[in-house]
Amino acid sequence: MNRILYLLLFFGILHSCTDDGSHQPVEPSSAESNTHHSSAEITAEKAGSKATYISEAKDIAPDQKSEKTFFQRRPSIVTFGKITPLSASKIPVNGFNDNQLTNNHTHVWSDPTAKTAVTSMNRYFVLDFENDIFTNTDYYFTNGAQISYIHPGLQHILLSRFFPDAGVSALNHYGIRVRQNMYTPINPEDSLIAAEDRPFAGVLYVEYFKMSTSHLQQIRVTSSIQVGVVGKPSLASLFQQSMHELFPVGWQYQIKDDLLINVNFQIEKRILRMKFQDLRVGATARLGTYQTEFEASAMYKAGFLPITFNPFPITRPGTSEHSEKQKKLLAWFFIDLNGKYNLHEATLDGGFFNHENPHTISRNNRNRALLQLNTGLAFAYKKSAVTLKIVYLSPELKTGYDHRWGAINFIQNF
């Protein structure tokens, strides 16, 4: 079987190399003639192929007889299940055309004539840790932990078909994450229920997401689906017991076990890009048994910023969104302002299916309109990045208080 596969691979490569129209000289534009970037990995246009990638390319020597022409780079194509010749794909010269870029600060693959979106070959491992110990509060949202994994192979999960692209020339990232959240009242060691205080609650869910970025339109669309639980199966009480000398006995009154299913959509648009500044606006809708709310946001950054509109500040050399002009060391300040209107929150109202909760918050005691402010510092060096931030949240309860906590985010590209 292996020998047959090797023969098929050999004839596929041989066919692509002998194709008359695959590697014809291309007349470059004035912008292209002086700019050479690494080729993008591009999902080839094909018939019946579910997973076709183009690996990092090797340069082909230009025609020595003419200084005005050069050949397209010749990548190899690797397909799961079948071999696709180069003649079946459309590959931009040198990965992109400088004339297709929206401004001088964006140097990534972008083809407005593309008929399909592209999957990024960048892979990331992301850790998030949030806790109110950083602000010395220890109540309400008291701890959050999250692990995320972004990989091009995750595009083949069936759910990805239902997630929209940010245009036909979009660049997509696919990922999966696991998250746990813990919530406690003002006095978690109290053995009695405080009728007007936040209930104990724990949440554990897995989330599949897609981040689709249009570098031409400077728009990003993020879609996700969350499936998880609220209640004892979240293991929140067990984890908090391991972190506290005095065990919060009120966990016996936590929101009861229930199923959580949520679908989330977010759109983000960059409206200002200067050398040391970046301003974006966004809108988010969360719909489901975990959270139902709508949010508008504005995000401002200042400092030594990434020069592209990527969702992650670090990229691997040789991939489509990487720019050789990007500085290795980046540092910036940011401030995000979010206004949201909440219709349902399982950690306050209880689950959608199980109504046998010892304590929930009455509708009359809910503040539906909320304000959240995030501010902090971010640093990136080569393939690693870290973000430190403080979060402020306006009172969720009319009888409650505002809240603050700290967060650390670590990203590793590999």
C-alpha cells in the first residue's frame, strides 16, 4: 500500500511540474518587482477534496534572459485522501500582490479574486488565568482558567461548515478550548444563604471556534459553539477547596446541575491604523442556555504594535500572515470598553432545564445593562506573547457591588 501511495505521489508531482500553464512567467507590478515575501499556504481550488494545503515554498530562479519577469514560487501540495496537482490550484505570485494591500502596515497574503477562504498554517497553544486575588477582592467571579489549541486540522470538524467567513479571501483560524469559571457570594465562608447576594456557581465547558479575518476589509468574524455544564460536574467546588484554607461551605447551595449550550458570534472592524496606534469597534451576540446577551465594544492600542490585522500578535516565518518587516520585540498598552445588555445568565438565573435551585437572583434584582472595562499591557517576542490586564465590571445586582479581577494570557506559536 505504501508503495502505491509513493507512486501516486510521484506521478502527481510529475504532472504538476510538466503542466504547461502552471509556471508561466508573470509580469510583476511595480510594487511586486521590489518586494519578495514568503509564499502563503493556500487551500487549493479543487473538486471533491476536503483538505488541501500548500506547504512553505522554495524559490524558483528567475528567467535569466529577462529582468522583468519571474516565475511563481512552486510549493508542494499535500492532500488528505488524494493528490492534487498544481494545475488545480490558484496561487498568487509570491503569495500576494502588494497592490492588493489595504495600507503600508499590512503585509500578508490577500487575493481579492480568490473564490474560497484560506486556512492559516499557524498553530498556537494559549493559556488564560483570571483571579480576583490580583485585586484583593475574592467574591463574585473569583477564578477562571482556560486552555486553547489552534490548529489548521481543526477545520475538518463538521461544525465549521456552519461558521461564516469574513469574505471569500478571508484567512481562517480554527481552535478548541476548555474553560472553567467559579462564582461565589460576598462571604463565601457563610453557611447561610444571603437572599440578595450572588449564588455559588461553577461552569465547565468545551468550545469550538473559528476566527475568520479579511485583511482587505480589515474585518474579523469569530463564531463559536459552547457545550458544558453548570453545577457540581463543573468541579468548581473541588478546585476552590484545594485553593482555600477555609473551605467555602456555601457550595452546597450552588446552582444545580444543568446542560449549557451556547452559540456566539462576534464581528470586529479596524477603523484607525497609525504607526503606533490602533482603534477597532465590535459587536457580539451570545445566545443559549449559558448566556444570552448583546455587546458593543471599542478597543484602543498604543505602542510598538503588530503591523498586521492578525488575531494573534505572533506568527511563524514562512506562513501567509507573517511579515519579515515585523519587529521581533513588541510592547503596547490597550484599553477595551464593552457595553452589554444581558437577558440570561445561568450562574445568576439558574439553568434552562433544571429549576430545583436553592438560590437564584430575582429578575427585579438584576441589572441588565452592564459596563466592562479591560486595560493592561501586552508583550510579544518571536513566537511567544503575554498579556497582563485588569478587568472592571459594573454591578450585576441592584443590591450588589462592582467587581474587579486580574488576568494573565500566554500565547505560544509552534
